[in-house]
Amino acid sequence: MLTNEQMSTFRSQLQKAKEDIEKRLKENDHFDIENGHYHQSMGELSSYDNHPADEGSALYEREKDIALNDHAEDELKNIEHALKAIDEGTYGTCQVCGKEIPLERLEALPTTTYCVEHSPDQVSSTQRPVEEGVLLPPFGKFEYDDTDTEAFDAEDSWQEVAQWGTSNSPSDFAVSPDHYNETYIESDDRVGYVEDYENFAGNDIEGRNVTVYPSPRHEEYEENLDEEDTMSVFGDLKPYEIDPYTEEVAKEEKRNHSDDK
């Protein structure tokens, strides 16, 4: 049972803590959250001219202010509840079981009105801010991630969206890209094919009748070969490899194929 002197000491501590919190909340306007949108506290009119990274930093600071304000208000509520218990003569006993709260516990946590066994904070929350989801590794969440396959995966999904533009600029790269729509990682990745020629060359089901379909990719491929002065991306073909690709041989194979029919 607490003595009158001990009860007076706890009342004094709680009253001082209450005044300190109320003063702090008043001086910082409840951590400035009364301004509404955080742009008001920053003097900004909109997000239009701000870099997304700056917006992210400002949002983080805003969330921190909200958390600190909630913590201070919860502490103030607990202090007021403890002071009310003192006024009612129930301070020092558990409001659940009625047993005395050890003096050591009250000295460590003057705001408590529960014994250890009946404290409402028995389990730590496992809930995390939803924003933390974007901080997790971006890959490994979908079917084809982390597998050796040419299937459309999460990385391709990102590249499909990023080609419409990102917050990066050409100055963010060691080698500046030619277009703003290429300002993302591995923007030159092939989509739907492995080798460049697979994007404009094709054949029938038997592997014959090789056909080249003119396209910007085909022109780019030919220009690159001309610049390198080679016959293929692997270099010049050897004589015995060149013959099968000559027009004469192609015509001969076509005649033989017609005769077979």
C-alpha cells in the first residue's frame, strides 16, 4: 500500500510530465500536423515541380510527425488516467485484478494502472506501414522471377511501364541515352526474342523459306553490321558457312523443295 508521501511524489511526477507534454504540443502545433497537407508546412503549393525523391523525403517526415504526435497524445492520455486514479484512491492497484502494483513497477512506469500480468501491451504489433512493401526486393514475388526463362516476368512489367518515362534524366547515366523514354535500367533489353535477328527474320515450320521482314530493328541491325564491317554479330562467316546463305543455293533449295512436292 502506497504511503501518502509516495502518492504525493507520484502525483507531482505525473503532473510535471503532463505540463511538459502539453507545452511541447502547444509550441510545435502538435508537430505541425494541424496544417493539413504537408505542403502547407513546407510552403509548397503542389507536387508538380518537385522531384519524387524530395516528395518521398517530405512524406517520410510527415509520417514521422504523425507518429510522434500520436505517441505524445497517448502518453498524455495515460498520465491523465493515472492522475484520475490518484484522485479516486485506486492508484497503485491493478484495475483488472485489484492486486497491488509493485513499487518498482510504478517507479519505472508511473502512468501504469495495471500489474504485469494484466498489462494490455502483452503482444508487440506485427503490423507494418504499407509503404514498407515497396522497400522489399522487387523481384522474387512472381511466378517467373529468379528463374532462367524468357517468359514475361516482373522485370519486364517494370520495363513496360518505365518506357513511358521515369524520374531519371539522361544526366543520371554514365552514357546518356538517346531518348527520355530510355532512361531506365536495361532499356535496351529484348522483349519477346533473344537474338536481334529473331525480331525481323522468320521461317516455316520445317525451318525453310527464311524470310526477312523489313522493320526499324532490321535497318538498325544492318547499320550496326555495316559499321563493324562484319557479316554477323559474331564476325565474318567462314567459307563453308557462307555458301548455304548465297542466293544461288537458296534458289536451288527452293527448286528442290518444289520438286519434292
